[in-house]
Amino acid sequence: MPKTLPIFSLNLITQKGWDISNYTAFENADLIFKAVHRDDHYIFIFQQKGRSRIMLDFDTVEIDGCAVLNIMPGQAHQGILADNVDAWFFAVDPNMVRDSFRHFFEEQVRVNQLVYLESDKSQILTQIMQLLNKMYVEPDAGVSMEEINRSLVDACIGIIVNEFKKLVVPESTKLSRTISITKLFKSLLLQSYRIMKTPASYAGVLNITPSYLNEAVKKTTGFPASYWINQEIVLEAKRILFHTDSSVKEIAIQLGYEDYSYFTRVFTKIAGVSPVVFRQNSRELS
């Protein structure tokens, strides 16, 4: 039996929804040289100098100089080399990433693509990450601090998105069949997760078999279609739980579940806590 790659959860590290660390020379080497694994969150590696090599979905990505690499949730990766490196590691829960940014990374950025930065953009990104690093240790004193942190996360990711936009290739570029199917599935998912809950329903719209959809999506992202369906539902549920006082039953109905107890089981399995406990915990931290 092949071993299952471990999946690291950001919730086990922090409840803020984001985490930031600096890697300089041989300090914090555990950030680089973990065993092959996946994450349930985004990772933005901002390398300011040096040379590094990363195995990403079993391809080798080499970063030489000042650049940003985006690692998507579900991508298998491992650090291989770090030579005189100074870099930032910025991890962000999908719940903290604007939908427009998520759509961009999922639909426009090629897998394992990195972008090199000019000195002025590097300086701006460095300043924002330094500020995020300072804010990380500040106590979450009320809703205002939550909003400040979200704004800084938005600004940081927005700058990265703008740099990646310079590399976007026109749609005439031919995509592999599996990547094309995955993009179509994720685009459809973002529009239809409230009414379509099974891989079979998405496969029907895409005119392919459920097994082929799961195979394509898993090959591209590391997870089957059912994983992403549940992730999208739970992500929206978390937003509603935090920002409204709707009951769990009302939220279940909003998300297309007639049986709210089944919705609760799905949420608890994915989030690790019940909807009620998630609401309590998230509001205590804000």
C-alpha cells in the first residue's frame, strides 16, 4: 500500500487564518526541509535573495534571486536546496483569500509558476511582510484588529497577484485535458456549490463520467472532486457563521441542505469542530 502524504492544517498552527515566518541562512531550516507533504492552505514563498530548489507536485522548481512562488492548497511539496537564502513564508487559509484572488490563482496561473520581482516591487512586498510579521504578535484586540489584519493580508496577496498577472498567457494556449477539466470544474463549483453537492452532478454538466472527473481533479490538485465540493461549502459556512447570527439550521438551508444534521456532520468532519464551536472560537479570537 502506498503511503498517504501528510496534510498539514494551518488551524493547528494558528487560529488567525494566516501565519508568516522569515528564513535566513540556516535559521528556521524546518520551514524548508520538511518531508514531502501537502497543506490545506496557500503558501507564498517570497525569496529576497539566494538560490533554492523545491519539489512541487514532483517537478523541480528552482528560484534564483528575488521571486515569489505560490503553492496552492493540496500541492505536494518539499524543500530540496537553500543556498544563502533570505525568504519569507506567508501561509494563508483560503477563507482569508478574496474570491477574485482565488479565482485568479486557480484559473490563470500555470501550475508551479513563479514570478521574478523588480527591486521596487521587492521593497514594497518586503515592507508589507515585515509589517505583517510585527502585527502577528499583536493581541487581537477587538474587531478593528481583525479588519486591519485582513486588510494587510489583502494588500500583500494583491501585490503578488498583480505581479503574476504580468505572466498571464492568452487563452489560446493549449491546456492539458486534466488541467482543462479541473479549471472547468472549479469554475462551475464556485457558481453552483449551493445546489450541486456530488461529483456526479458536476460530471454530468461537463459531459464526462464521475470517475474521470475525480481522476482529473486529483491528478491536478492532489484531492478528488468531492474534497473541493466540501471545502467550498464549509468555507462559505465559516464566513456566514462568523459574520451573521443565523442559526445552523438557517445556514444549512442557505447552502442547500434540507437535513441540517447532515450538514453539521459534513462541517464537523472538514473543520474539525461543530459549527457552533467554530462560531464561538472564531468570535473569541476576534
